[in-house]
Amino acid sequence: MRLLLVFINEPIPGSVNTRMAADLDDERATLYYKAMVEVTLRQLQGLNDCRIRFCYSPDDARDAVAFWLLPKMKATSSDQPGVYLAPPCEADPRLSQEVDFRPQGSGNQGQRLSGAFVEGFAEGYNAIAAISSNCPECGARWINAAFSRLCSDPAKDAVLGPSSSGGYYFMAVKSHSPQLFSNIPWGGGEILSTTLSAAKCSGLNVELLPELTDLHTLADWEKTMGGPLGAAMKKALGEPLEGDQGLNNL
């Protein structure tokens, strides 16, 4: 079985979307963050043979994050402790999407990523991917395709999704590769290039997905609002869509 790690933060004003908050305010930036995450959840519908694991921060936020996300996914408890079941799509309600939660732990971004991959492979998953919570354009279509590339002929060792900021919004591997997380300039614009150099030095065969926009600034947000996901983002914010004004006045 496959595992998708979704790195997520408890939506506390002042601790999420901090770059965007510089042009807005903490409360509004937090609302935007919650909308990004909720649209991402919709984008993940249709994953094939893959459990979703929310890796949350801070480490004591498990109950708060579960209280926020599980109703959005219409998830219910399962026979396995700590595992929840959500409808993966509307097409076949008989299926179920497994969901669980883990703390991110301490350390920099690379250490937290590496730890989550180590834990997942130790549990027996044969392929693991990770996405951030600020790229709602990344959905099940790309994730399923990336997992397939890991077992294609010729197979890839890793699949990365380049982001507009010089990092990556997605990574999938079929075995733990600690070199992909060490000595990376986290927080800068050279994350992807340095990661690709590390992969090349290690002889890893890497494939790239299309570049997508990750939302860090107000300009990123406005660009996304003008694109195909704009309506979904407005709905997540609770804002009226174009053409709804008349209904709201009835």
C-alpha cells in the first residue's frame, strides 16, 4: 500500500501564512490558509490504494487538527485505533479512504520530512509521497501518476513536483533516501536545485512533474483566485460566487 504525507499546521493566527499576513493581517491570512487546505482535501479525492497521513505541527495539535479536518472529509472512525475512513469520491460510496495523524516532530524541514518517510517505510508502505498544504493545485491525478512512475519500466527512484518558488510541492520515493533531506537550504529558492544535485550524486533516477504555484504571498493567492481553482477557494472561504447575489437577496 502507498502512503501520502500531508504536512499541515494548526491554523493559529500568527503561525500560518506569515508572508501573506504581511500584506493582510493574521486573521485573514489564517482564513486563507484554511481555505487552501480545504480545497487540497477535495483535490485528493480519487487516490488509488493510498492512505493519507496528516503530519501536524505543533506536536500537541492532534485533536485540534482532527476536529478541523475529519468533518471536512466526512470521515468516521474505523476498527483500527487512530485510523479514520472517508469517502474517497462520490462515484463509488462503497470504497473508503484511510486517514490517520502523526506529529511532525522536531528539527528543520528536512529532518521532519526524513523522519516521516522513515516511519512510513518502517510500517511497511512500499511507496511514500509528501505534499505541503500550500499547493492546492496538486491533486489525486498527479499523485496517482507519480506513484505509477515509481514502478514503471524503466522505474523511477523519485518523482518531484517543482514549485514556483524554487522548491517542490511534491516528492514521492519507493525507498528512504536520506541524502535528499540533508544539507538542503530550506527556506530559500534553491531547494529543488540542491535536491536534484543530491539525487544525481547518489545515482537516483528522478522524474519531474509540471511546475505548480505554491501559495506564500498575496500575489500567489490572487493568481490562484483568477485560475481554475478560484471558485473552489471562494466557496471554502464562504464567499458568494459570481451569479449568486440574486439568490442571496431572496
